[in-house]
Amino acid sequence: MRNNFKSETLKSMEKQDVKKSGKSIVIAGPCSAESPEQLLETANALKSSGSVNYYRAGLWKPRTSPDSFQGVGAEGLKWLKMVKQETGMKVATEVGCEKHVLEALKYDIDLLWIGARTVSNPFVVQEIAESLRGVDIPILVKNPLNPDLELWYGAIIRFMKQGIKDVGAIHRGFSIWGESVYRNPPLWKIPAALKERLPDIRIICDPSHIAGKRSLVPLVSRRALEEGAGGLMIEVHPDPSIAMSDAAQQLTPSAYCDLISELDLHNCNNGKREESSIDELSSEMDMVDELLVHTIANRMELSKQIARMETPGRSDDGQPQKLKKVLKKLLGLATEDGLRPDFIHRLFDEIQKESYHMNS
């Protein structure tokens, strides 16, 4: 399965051709394989759409809690092979270690992807890459959990250095501090920067993990294609309400078909970003506005709790100085983010006045 591979220079590796056409590719299927019946039902529904290049299903699930559903494991490989034989669809799954790779190859899995948690560990990525040396199979590398371009780029290069010709990337959003309308904010500049470094690589988008809820999947899908994504990975389940993982972000087959019918998947612009439509940007701004209101409401609630906990007769001599310190920090953040400090000063004053009014 392995062969000798003569190391190339980094520059020449970055110019490797990947197997792609002008048309976007679509990878779709349930977040997790739960039963043979569930896999086959979903596959038949997706096959009828005629839009799926690879049917996906997670078998090994790296969940945060050991009490969460960890996936069906290697048993699911038999189910995927059954789907492949009965529908003729190509199948794909995530691998998290060398053992997973070897088991998946035994069952003729057509595409493998490396998950965000795995990508965060260069030692494991290197082991997986070496186990695939000499294997002719497409490999997709998800971005790491944290917004680290170097870590993502480095993981991809590890596979290229093993002579794997068909290496691509999956943009699935990033974990950042604070609340967001998205489960994993997309931070579009990071995949764009990766494309600048690796202009020949295909970067597909995983709108399901970015959105975190099915209502946002269409918005993120359209935006991803406008940003130059070379395809989409979308989670689909016959009954998302009973899904054993990521229930909130999975589409029904019907919703998936409706979405695909609205998207232009025939012309992949190979990373050349088109101007986002006013409607799409306005929709995204509306969601940010809702988040802004929610954040201010949370701030007011915290102010109420503090007011209730204050001891009668307590001296507030230190409050003005504390507020000045907080305001100074906020004005510094405003400057860093390109906002006018006087605007933030006025906004903060109004919030303080409203807090005082609500607590008096």
C-alpha cells in the first residue's frame, strides 16, 4: 500500500494539481451513521436529487463528553459499503487515526476527511498522512477548531509531502470567544488566505457546522459559493429531531433538495470572490443586530443582579474610577476595530444611563 516518495520542495508541492472541474462538488449525508436503514433511506433520497458527488456519514465521533454518542465505529463501514453497492453512490467518512484509515480502506471508502479536532494535533495528522502514502484517494482537511491558518496549512502540507495528489480543504468555521449567531463563525478571511497560499487547492464549505442551526444553512451555503468555495458538505437526516448528533443543524432530504435547486453549483469560480448580494449581506446584518440586542439585554440583566447584591450603605467611592478604567479599555478596543471612540463613548453612556434607570 505504501511506496517510496521522493520529497519535493514546498513550492512545487503547493502547485500540485487536484482533481477538480469547474463544477462545485457536493458531499451530503447524515452527521452520524445510526443504522443501516437510516443510511440507506437517506442515500436513496439524496440520490434522487442527482446532486451528490459523495455520500457522507460519520462513524467515529470525537465528542466532547464521553457520555455522548461516540459513533457506531467500524461496524458502520459495512453499512456504507452496502449503500455504495445498492445505490452506486461514492461514500465518504471521517478518520481520526491510522487505525481508522486502514479499516476504511478495507471497505473501499472513496473519500476521507480529517476532522477539526484531529487537525489540531500535528502528531496524529502526521501518522494519518504516512498511513496514506501511496494510496490514490481524495483527502479533505478541515480547518482546526481555533482560527489558526498555519495549523490548517501545515496539516494540508503533511499530506502533500506523502505524495497524495488529491488533497483539498474543508472550511467548517472556527471556535471563538463570545456569543455569535453562528455555531462556528466562518471568518471568511482565513479560507481566503489559505487559497492565496495554495491557489490550486479546492476548498469546500461545511455550512452545517458553521450555522449550527438548519435555518441558517441556506444563507451560509450561498455566501460560501459567493466567497469562492469549490463545493459544499451538508448534513442531511431523514428525521433530524431524533438524530443522535448535531440534530439542530441537519436538513431533511426535502429541505436539502429545495436548497440545492436554488444554488448555482454549475460554475465554480475557483476562489475568485464575487460581490455578495445586498440581500445576503442584509440578512447577515439582521442576525448580527439580533445578537447585539440579545447582548445588551444580557448586560442589563447582569447589572440588575449586581444591584440586588449590593449591601445597603455600601460606599461607591471606587465606582467612578472603575468606570473610567472600563471605558478606557472599550475605547482602545474600538480603535483597534476601526470604530470611532466618541461613538463608543456615547453608546456606553446611554447603556449606563439605561442600567441606572432600570435599577432605580
